[in-house]
Amino acid sequence: MILAFVSVSVPLGDASLSRGMTSLPAISLTHPLTLIAAVFTPFIALGILLLIGYFASYLTALSWADLTYVMPATALGNVFVALLAHFWLHETISPLRWMGVALITIGVGFVAHGPASTTPPVNLPASTAQAEAGPAAGIIKKEQVR
């Protein structure tokens, strides 16, 4: 569920930012007040909120899964970006870019079949491991020492 939100919130956030910024005149860094005013327009504010939600979800996903699992899984967002750009923002996407989107989708399919965490469990302290193994586990026979 978290990875699904991560994959959807970035494309929706970025598309909202793009929609909001294209409705405004060009902004220059020499006029920072116009940039600050842009933050309060509806689409840009929505985009910022979605990207904040993305970041919180991304951190959550990294707390229980490996980066090598989370990053490719979030790459599915590139597919959503292309679809939103084409159908919502009416951008023209070249066939070469559509092929790239297809390759991303195939790659995500490979990653999705792997384990979320490849990190081995943390070793228990010796006293805890012996307690779990039982009293006979700590006995070493003379033959084993030689």
C-alpha cells in the first residue's frame, strides 16, 4: 500500500506542479516574490502536498525494505507521469519515450518478484542464542576440539 502511494503521489504531484506553473507567466529567480506567490495557487499547493506525502511514504518504505527494492518499485511512477502528461497535460510523447516507458514497466516487473528485504537478521547475543538452542548446545565434546 505504501509503495502504491509512493508510485502515484510523485506523478500526481509533478503533474499538478506542471499544470500550475504553465498557467502562470514565466517566473525568474530575480523576482522571488512571484515564486512565493505561485506556491499559493491551487495546483501548485496540491502538488507540494502530494510530494510531502510522497516523502513521508518513501521514508516509511525504506524503514522496512531495501533501497534496491523501493527505488525500482517507485520507478513505476514514470509510467504514470507519461500517462498524465499525455492525457491530462496534453503533451506529445514520442514513440521512443513510449518504448522507454515499456522498458521501465518490464524492469519493475522483475524487481517486484524479488524479496523486499535482503538483509540477513541481526545476530543474537551469545547468551540469547544459547538459551534458544538449549543447554546441550553449549557442550563441546573433546573430539570436536581436536
